[in-house]
Amino acid sequence: MKTLVCVAVLLAAAPAVAKPWQGIEPGQTKRDSIIQKFGEPSRVVTSEGKEVVAYFDEKAIKGTRQVQFTVDVGTQHVERISVFPGPVIDKESIESTYGPACPSSGKQPSPCYQKKLTDDFRTYLFYARQGLAVFLNEDGKTVQSLTFTSAQAAK
């Protein structure tokens, strides 16, 4: 949970364009569209004005172990999507899909990531302009989860 709080703070500090996942776009898509597209969730938890709509176990979305959609209770808009992939995804696949590491100096390609550490020393790749954080497993080479957030949440 500390990790997600840390990422939320970092994403709140950086402007970004929302990155959609499976047709669901943070900041644009409403909760009803999630249910319409993926069916009834495995679990829904509401806390502090946010609702987490989760799909796992027998209701896991194809290609994932779990997906969590964070929805603002007031607006019903999806704010964040946390995806825990089923198959092993390596860092090189992430770089070829979303962009390489940002250079330490000179012109930065768009998009690119900065390598960061959470407060519990987990490595993640932060694509600030896209509102995307990719958390790596302890091996530093494979993906544990991807977190997509809305442009509004990233401002």
C-alpha cells in the first residue's frame, strides 16, 4: 500500500496524457463501461471517496492475474488502472512498447522513463508524460505490475 501511495504522490506531481488499457481510459471512462466490458467484478471495495473494482481468480481479465480499477465515487470516472500481468513480461518488452530510459542529459525522447525506487526499495520505471508506472519484480528484469492513471490525477 505504501508503494501505491508513493506512486500516487509522484503521479500527482507530473503532467501526463492518460494511457488507455483495453479501451478503458483513465479520466474519461466511467465505471459502468468497466462492468459492461468485463462483467461483474470479483470484488468492489469503497474507501475515502474511491471505489476499487477488482477482477481476479476466475474473473481475471484475459492475460492478467488481477486488474484493479480505481473509480472516483462522485464523478464515476476511472482514475487509475493497476494491471498485474499473467504472463511474464520483461523490461525490454516494456521499453519497446512504451519507450526507453530517459538520458541523463541532452534532449529527452518522448516518451521515456526514469528509473525510481519506492520507499521499500522496489524498482519501477516512471513514464511521467504518460501517467504510467511499471513496477519490476525483485530480479529487476520482469514486470510485477503496471499502473495507468488519468491526466487529471497526474497533474
